[in-house]
Amino acid sequence: MPWWSVAIVAFLIGFWKPINGWKTFGSGFVGVGLLWLIVAGYLHYRSNGMLTIKVGQLIHLPSSTLMLILTAVFGGLVGGMAAVTGFHLRLLLSGEQNSKK
Amino acid sequence: MRIGLVPPVGKFLDPFHGFWQNVELKRLEKVYQLDFDVLQAPVTVLIDDRLVSHIFAENDHDLYFAQGYVTAKDRLWQMEFQTHVVAGRLSEIIGQRTVEYDRFQRRIGMTYAAKNMLETVMRNPLSREIVSAYTVGVNAYIDSLSPKGYPIEYKIFDYTPEPWTPLKCMLLAKSMTWMLAGSGTDLKMTNTLAKFGIDTVEDLFPRYPQNPDPVIPKNTPWNFDPLPVGKPQKEAYPDTMNQALPFEPNPANGSNNWAVSGTKTVSGYPILANDPHLDLNLPSIWYEIQLFSPSVNVYGVTIPGAPSVLIGFNQKIAWGMTSGGDDVTDWYQIKFRDDTLNEYFHDDTWKPTTRIIEEIKVRGEKKIQDTVVYTHHGPIPLYSDEETFDGNIPRLHAMRWLGHDPSNEFLTFYRLNRAQDYQDYVAALSHYSCPAQNFVFADTAGDVAIWHNGKFPLRFQRQARFINDGANPEHDWQKWVPHQHNPHIKNPDRGFVSSANQNPTNSDYPYYLGWFFPQYRGKRINQQMLEMDSIIPDDFRLLQLDNQNLQASLIIPSLLRFVDIDRLTLEETQAFKKISTWDYVNDANQIAPTVFDIWQKRLHAAIWSDEFGGNGSYRFPSSARTIQLIMDEPNAPWFDNIHTENKESLQQLVNSSFKDTVTELTKQLGEMGNQWRWGKFKGVDIAHLGRLPGFGKMGLNVGGGLGIVNAIGKTSGPSWRMIVSLEPEVKAWGVYPGGQSGNPGSSYYDNFVDAWMEGELDELLFLKSMDTTHYRIQSVIILEAGK
């Protein structure tokens, strides 16, 4: 499974259970962001941040906690945008159906 | 895709596939089981508390398969990256900015050298088997990986591992050969000769030091009839004035080794010690391993990518290496017929050149084609209209390098790993060509020995030291120094053998071998060894850590006499006090070594740069020769700065360089204080091999220094410290500044560094049999043979 498979899941959820634009984005953001945060956080704390510190320095982050936040926010953005895309596609398709009526 | 050098963000951050997956949680005790069709019988790998693999196989094929497999498991990225570096393939990973580096590696024929070696290695059934089985083992590991399991560097640089090949093992061997035996000063010496004449050359660049303390003790008789060394009848030599950048032997690539016989030890058995000094990186250049099969039980270190053990011991013998430092590169001025470079003149006829078309793939850009022209001497690394590379390389000259000649060093190590006594050791060494090494030896039977060992062309002095006439066949390499004539000694009267890259012999040795490093380390080791008695292994640990600065103790008393104390400022007086009360020990917390380090560099430059400086076309006389000049000829004309009308004296240079030193240090570090302490000032860097920020250990506070037994420089130093006691039950200790795992996300990535800094050694676990339940064994991998 490639790294962006999580975006497909968010996309499908956004498509399947549309609420409204911002809320769909929010749930995609929180869903994927939280998932990434939990997995990354587990690896971070179990290893005392051994690798987080190094990668943080590699990309010139002032603290390794920021590495966790960066991961969560990036995952959140991917999830949120994918969900919104799903939501809008649903709108588009249902809009077309409505106009056919 | 990757933009510039930034890794692709999503792929990299994703905790299920990206870098987070490289976090290695503390290893649990467990047994893995893996199946491999190519195995003839099951192999058991016991992994100890230092993450060293102890491989138990029922035959040699399976043994080297498993060595390849576990080495790749721990060091895959390093292995492959280093072969890309040697072969001039960095641009495939990095892009445009490494193209010139890659081109240089192609021009000096690194892959050409590796291919020549491969042919020889594959012709011998023994070396063919170990290299082939090892290759299959590495590939078995690569095939087992999915992208999320790739070492983190692949994710950062965004590329994937390619299959391992036998050629890659050869490339690593050639990389070592180039590093230790690829430099030369022929161009600078020829320029120096043209400008100053032969008398000055002989005076300032003596082949042997004052008060020599060579590897083979003075007055050791040579038990062979020397071959005559030819001299050319035609005495015409090229004059040359080619711009060149410095590419002299790197004084950081030295090493120490010694072995003492049982007459000087408490146990009554020999003890052997070795610490090779190389560039320090993470992952480390060395990888520890134990190999066990019905034909061998050996423990030691090897380079990831090289099958067998390179420095180590078995149940009967131990051996170690220091770089020989012999000159095995010569340059030939070539007369081409025209600018197509299709023909060159040699032996009164026009001979055709050969060409190798090199293709340099560049990431994100079009690939580049480059043509390398070869004469029978070797390749032409630099054409007439090109900017010089980072090398002491003349234009349109052919490079004659022993590293290009076919050889089979793998066979030497295969045999050394299995050697039982002195005879076996000498037989193993007879296969060895390049880079020449001082192979120290000791065994449980009580013998100690050292061979300055390698293949050496039989050359007249002029031929080896200066640029040669490529058209004159008398200037070609003709014959070789027979192996039995290599300088060696067994069980000398003084009860020990040692080497530290100094001259292998005194001036009565009949052949020319090269110029060698100053003998400060060698002298200090020999002084200490002569005094030592009732030796226990820990005494050798302390000797490896010896920080006595012999160079400083030789020169400082002479310099202090010249310092005009009345005219020193307050800061200068402070610094003068430090230097004049110094015990010449380069400990980390001392200030005097810092002052001396800068002072001697400034003084050296002040003495020589007016005559030898400028565009870097000339070689500078050595520090040892300079010390001799200061002590014995304080009125020599060299002390005058030829660019001024006044006549400068040694006293003036000593004073001005001292004042400059204090000014420089104050400017850089502020008032004299903690920042001036040697360990802080030097700040040893163990950088990541791919120079990734955050992945190295930087600014380490340790003593020592170049020219000191504990030869820790800014970025180089003892890369493996080993001590072996050759008792009936062989015992050994060792440490290197790194860790067994190449994964920056593993706690075994740099876990030896602290012990290395403290000067501690770990006891090495040398198993006599497959002891699965040994208390130091943490996990077991069983490689099952296919059904």
C-alpha cells in the first residue's frame, strides 16, 4: 500500500457520509491527523525520540516535538483535503442527479 | 518525486511507511526463522549484547552467504552508497552538483581497476566462492525488503537499493586502495626539482629521518641477495610547471600496531594491539563479526561489503594492519601525435591509445558522456584544456598506479582468517598486492612478527620520485621486488614488533619504497615498549591512549629560547606561560596543545610559503625536516622572507608567528579560558557518511592529535582499537567510534562512541562453539535451507 492510501480512505468517507464542506474537512483532518499523531507519538516515546531528534535537526526544526506536530498536521491536511474532495464529488454527482429530475 | 534535495514530504512523514518506520524499538529476545533455497544446510546466527553477529554454518558457502545477509541487514545503505562514491555514480542520487566528482572517479579508472581485480578474483575457486556467496546473501536481504523497510537514507534521498554484485566488493577494495595508496607528490617534486635543483631536493626532502626508528629495527641484516635496480641510459627527464592542487598523503590516514612476545608479559603469551586511523563517520567504516564453519573460527572487523575478516584473530593467531604508505603511483609525460589523442609515442613508434566511454547518469537531468583515454601506462585523468580536479594531477600525463593491476587481496584474508601459525601467515601475505600494509602478527605458540607487505615495483629513485618520460621504455615499471625481500622480522631480540607508518627500514634497504610519515608515533611507541615489562593487556589500552606530543617536546625548547619575553602583551604572556610549563601531553583539558597547534602551523607557513607557496605547485618540506632545520641550522637562508628587502631571522619568525597565534585564538575564541582547552577547540566530528545534519556526533571533547599515539584529529582517528591476548584461550577487547547498526533510528547506531571517548574497551565475545544459551546472546536468527 502506498503512503497516499490513507487519502483514498478519507476521500471515500467524505463521499459516503457528506455533512458540509468545513465539517467534512474537519473530520478528515482530525481522523487522519490523529491517527498519524498516535502512531508517530508511540514510536517517538517508545524510542525516547532517538530518531525524531535526528530528523528534526536534519530539517532544521528547533525541537523534536515539532516533528510530531508537523507529521500530524500534514496527515491532517491530506485527510481533510481528501475528505473534502470526496464530499464535493458527491455534491457534483448528486447535483447532476438533481438537475436531471 | 524529489524537489532539489528535499525528500518527498508525504512519503517521508507517513508513520506507516516513511521515516517513522525506521525507529527500531529495543530488541527483544526472540528467534527468527527464514528460508533460503540457496543454502546447503541451516545456518545459525547468534546476536550478542553489542549487536555483533556470530555466524555458525556447516560449510563456507553458507557462511559467506550469511555474512552478506547480516551485513546488509545492519549496513545496507552504507554498503551501496560507498560503492556509488567509488564508481563515480553519486550524481545518480544527488544530481548535478556531484558531476565533477563522478567524472574524476571515472578518469582515474576506479571501475577499470575494480574490473581488473574481479577477473583475477573470479578465476580463483576460493575467492570466487566467498565473493559469490556473499553477493547472493546481500541480495537475499535486499529482496526481502519492502519500501517501508528501506534504510532511512533511501527515504531522505528518495531512491531504492539496486542488486549487489561481485564488482561492488571490488570497488570497496579499490576505494581503500585509493585512500591509502593513491596519492603522490611526483608533480610537485618535479616542479621543486626544476626550481631549486637536486641538492635542495635531497637536503629538504630526505628519504630517511634523522635518528631513524624504522619498523624493522636498524642494523637488522637482510637475508637475501638484492636484485639489481636498473638505471636508464637516456637521462632526459621532463621539466614541468603544471598547476596543481594539493593532494598529498593524508597524515590522518595512519595507524599503530604492535605485538609483544611472552617474555615481556605476565601471562607468558604474546599480546597484540592495533588501531587503524581513518576518517571517522557514522555508520562506521568497520563492522564486527564472528565467522564459524568447519574450516574457520575467526573474529574481527571488516568493511561492510567485504567478505571475511580484515583485522582480527582466531583460536591460534591474531593480526593487525597499519598502512604501509609506499609510493605506488607514478606519472608519465605523454607525447600525443595530435589533439585526437589517438596515438602516443613510445619506444620509437606511435602506439594507439584505447578509450573507455563513461556514462554519468545525473538525477533529473540528461546523462553525460565522458571519454577516458588509456595508454599502456594507464589512464590520462586530465586533458589540456580542463580545470584541474582536486588532485595533484598534471595535464596530458598518464597515471601508472598499482591499484589498476590485477590482484586478489581477498585470498590473503581468506587464508589469514584460517592461519594457524607463522608459515600460514606468510603464505597468506604472499597473495597481497595493494595497498601495502604493515601486517603485525602474534600466535599462541609464542611467535611475534611484522611484515611490511605489498607488491612493489623495482624502480630507480629518479623514476619513483619525479615525473617520467612516457616515451622512454626504460622509464616503464619493469620488475618487482620479490615477496621474500619485503622488509620483515620475526621474534626480534627486543621482544616486540611495532609500526606506525614510519619508514619501514633504515637506509641500508636496497630498494626504493617511498616517502613515509614522520616517525613521532613510532618513536614514542618503541620508547614505551622498551621500558615496559610484565605487561598485561590493559597496559596496551593505556598505550593506545597515550597523548604524549613528541613533536612538541622536540621543538618547543628550541623555540622558547627565541621568544622575546619583554615584548609580549598580557595575553601573549599568558599563552607563553602555558606553553613554557607544558608537560607536552595533549590531554583534552589542556590549553597549551591548542596554542602549539596553531603556532607550529603558522611558523611552518612563515618559513616555507615564500619559497614553496603560491599556486600550490611545490611540495612543502615536512615538519620533521623543519624541526631539524630550526635546531641544527638556525641561520639557514630559508628563514628569510624572499619577498621583503630586509633579511628576516628565525627569531623574528618565531616571535611574529607566536604573536599571530595568540591574536588569532583570541579573535576566534575570546580571552583565554575554557574555549581554549584542546578538546573543546579541536571538537572531534564523527559526521554522517552522507553528511546529513543531525545524523552525526559532533564537537566531541577528546584529547590526542595527529602525530600522537592516540591520533584523534578533528575528523579522523583510531577507527578500531583492538587488543588480543594470545593465551591458550584467546581473549580480546575492542571498540570503534560507532555502532553495529547503520540505522540512525536504532540505539545500536552510535552506542560505542561513549566508551571510545572514555578510552574503554569492550570484551569481545569469541565463542568456541554454537553456544545458543550464552548469557550475552540476545537473539537468534535461523536461516533454513530450502526444502
